[in-house]
Amino acid sequence: MSLVHDRPSFDRRQLVQDAWRLYAEAPPAQRLKQRLRVLTCPFEEMIGYVPEGATVLDVGCGSGLALGLMAARGLRIEGHGFDPCPIAVGLAARMAARMAVQMAAQTGPQTGPQTHAQTGAQPDGQGDVRAGGTGSSLHFEYRDARSRWRSRTYDVVLLQDVLHQVPEAWQRGVFGKACAAVRPGGILIYQDMSARPLWRNLAGRVHDLLVARQWIAPVPIATVEEWAAEHSLVPEVSRTLHRAVYGTDLRVFGKRD
């Protein structure tokens, strides 16, 4: 797969509309939040690196927006997401279930794909929510990134705006888990707050202080690249992007076969 050339181009305006539709049944504030997130995060860039038919792990998936947008754009992924916020996981589950029902209605009861949505509490306290029916299969669960992960690997692992929210003592370990979850030949898509320019970095810090009520601990991108190299991941895409007042570092690391 070429990461620089011959990849699909996604229109941010279309993704904004997708986000608005995906969360049509969410509380108004949450629905607006998803739409604004598309405007402030480079989803149109990241999604373009995901090949059709890929298995995708979204670490700290929040309300499932990234996987939902991939499915809405027809990538036919097998998506798995987990997050430590049960409210966010519930929103992700309802989004996926609604998408499945809509697809079944469009294709008809005889020819449409089977759809389901179920929740369950496991003995370790983890909640699991699944939904399918869009050509993609989306699975969401309640899980803290510091806890034990599922023992499998993926074509794509997405670590988007997560690491700066992890306590500093756990950051290296969580990043290592993400690297280990990438199959040989797969990719790790990393996106997080950039350190420069300082005013954009400050804007991101203030945003998290107001929204998440957390004074965050961003990891320097040079440190992230060093950690990736320790796990045999090499940078294939290195970009710094600006959205509104925010700056973000985007790296796509490939794991050699």
C-alpha cells in the first residue's frame, strides 16, 4: 500500500455532514461536539491512510467518530475501539447500531446485511458493544488503555489525541502496547498536539483544561519517534497540520514484515 500516493481524498465538508448524521440521536451538545471535532482534527488526512477492508484498532476511541467516518465513507473495515469513558462508549454503540439499521432499511429486508447491537458486562468489569450492517463491522468496548489489551494484531492502529491525556508514568507503556498491536506490514497512525508554535500548543492545553478539566502532558514528537523505533516502526509520513487555532503532529509509522 502506498501511503503517499494513490490514496483516496476525503472532503472535510462531507465528513462534517457525516458526523452530523451519525449522531442524529445523540444529545444536542454531544452531536455538536462530534461535528466540531471534524473541524479541529485532520480526519480527512488520517482516514486516507486506511486501506479498504482493513482491521482497525482505535485506542481511546471516544464516541467512535473515527471508525464511524471510515464506515460512512465506504472503507468496509473491521473496526475495534475502546475507551475508558462509559458514556462515550454508549454513544459509539448507538451510533453504530443506528448506522446498521439505516443500511438494512436501504438494502431491504431480503437482501440487506444482518444487523445486531448488544451490550454486556464481563467479569472484569469491561463492557462490550457491537454493531454491524454497513459493509463494515464496528465493535466498541469500555476499557482503560492502561489495562490488558486483547491478544491480537491489526492492519491499522489509530492513536489520535490520546497520549497527552495518559498519565506520564504510563505514556511509554501505552504507546508500546499500540506498537505491539500493529501486525507486520501494518501501520500505526499517530496524531497529537504539536509543541510548536507555542501559541497553538497553549490553545490545545487550554482547550483540554476547559473541556476535559485536565492539565495535559504532551509527549515531544521526537520522543514518540524514538519509542516507535524501539518497536521496529519506521516513519513513512511526517506532517504538521493546523486546524483552527490548534497545531497537530501527524505520523504514520510502518512495521516491517
